[in-house]
Amino acid sequence: MNDTPHFPPATGVGSLPGTDAREAAKAATGSFEDFPHLPELPARGPGADMIGRTAGLLVELYARVEPSGWRIGDRPGRDTRRARSWLGEDLDALEEFTQGYEGLLKVQAVGPWTLAAALELKNGEAALSDPGACRDLAASLAEGLRQHLEEVRRRVPGARLVLQLDEPSLTAVLRGQVRTASGYRTHRAVDRQTVEATLRDVVGVHDGGPVVVHSCAGDVPFALLRRAGVAGISFAFSLLTERDDEVIGEAVEGGTRLFAGVVPGTDAPLSDPAGSVMGVRTLWRRLGLRPVLLPEAVTVTPACGLAGASPGYARSAYAHCVRAARSLADNPE
């Protein structure tokens, strides 16, 4: 089980608009002075996207871009080199803007099940279709993440790293809703115990450090993620239903941090900060939890990555997260 730190009140999810690594690092470190994150800039193209970036971290497995998406290949090619080069650029920029920084720093990568649903085997089907391929992929990812975390520690030695695993396809994997290459069928649902055990193994690479799982899909499996040992769960708040009340109450009482995505991920009018977290306060009252627990249990974030937003909105959304978190702390009632 992860040692859960005292998480600061607000942070970003991961992706930002644009192609300038220094601008992105400046936004992520300047907006969240006590909980910055390593930005991702998918607008640069294949290899800077979520799947390509994580494929570039894999050890002894490689992927290349095909018309249908990312496909596992035999050796590193241009696409792997490009993904690694862009990650290096992003790390250079982050290092520049975190000189002397001491505190929590979040890095993101795609989790094993979303990766298995997205990466194709040589036959064009998702790795998800082959249990052996899923095991190999998870092992390769775990080793790649271990090396990646070491590299970030070397560059920002004062930071305490938080690893975020992006798992937007997790619910679809559990429900057998991931489509086959033909699009006419779906892959069989993966056994929940297998999903949990694989996640636990990947979470374990952070060596006792805090791991957060992010999904902006509905029906996030809170209980399964808690059993897998995560310290926090990041989700789109608007997709919660009252069916989730019990598992959320159990998560809070069990010390799991809620990363509540309350600020829209694409350009939208922003209400006053107190209005953005009104739903969180309402949930708290419904659960019968003490209001004083709110700032101790909730970190405010955008609902999802901001890659589809305008640069101006992305900056505003980050500032809004900070103000909304302050509103929760100042007036938890």
C-alpha cells in the first residue's frame, strides 16, 4: 500500500495545448507552485500523444504508427525516437523551471489496461486480445516507468514524485466494451482479479511512493483501484452518480485522496470558484462526512487533460482550479 502524503489542494491532469515545451512547463509550475506536473503536448503529433509517449517508455518492446494506430514492432524506429526526443525536451523544460524545488511533482503515463486496449499486435488486434501479450506489456511498462521515475528524480532531486496512471479505457476493459479491429465485435471482458493484480504490480514500481489513477470515463472502479494500492483517484466529477456514493464514502474514510475534476477540459464559461466546487460540498453533505475533512480529502483539477482547449483557456482553467480549492478550504460548509 502506498504511503499517502499530504496532497496539495490543486493540480493539473497532464496535457496542455500548443507545442512549446518551455511555455507548458512555465504554466504547470507557475500555476501550481506546490504541486506542479510534467506537461504533455499532443499537438506536436504522433509520439507526443498519450499512447505514443508511453510506448516510448517501454523496455524491450517498441511501437510504430500505422494508419490504424500504434502497433507493437520488433525494433525501435523513427516513431520511438521521436517520442523519446519529445519527452527529453519536456524534461529539460521542467528541470529549468523546477531549480531548487522541493515538494510533490506529478508525472503521468498510460496505465497497463488502456495501453493494452490501444496498442495493436502484428495481426492488427489490440494487445488486450492476448493474455500473454498483456502480461509482457505490463512488465515492460513497469520497467520503463521505474527508469523514467529515476530520470525525473535525477533532474529534480528535491521533488517527491507522484505517479499518475491514465486509465480512461479501464471501465471498457472490465465490461468487455473494447471493440475488435473489425469494429463488429468487442473483446471479452478481462477478469477483475487479473485487472487488479496487474495494476497492483505496476503501482508497486513506485516503491512506496504515491500513485494516482486518472480516468475521465464514467463508472470509475473506485473499490478495485483502492485494493490495487493507489493513494488517489482522479475523475471527472460531473460523471459521478448517486450510485457512486457508497464507494466514495469508503474511499474518503479509507484515506484515498479524491482528485475531483470540476473545471471543464475544453473552453467553457467558468463560474465563480465557489460555484465550481458546489457539487463537491453537496456530495459531502449527502455522504454525511464532516466538512472540515474536505480540504484534507480533495484535490481540485480540470475534468480531463486540456489538449483540446485554447492556450488562454488552459491558463484560466489552472488559475480557476487554485481559486476553487481555496474556496473549499476557506468555506468547507
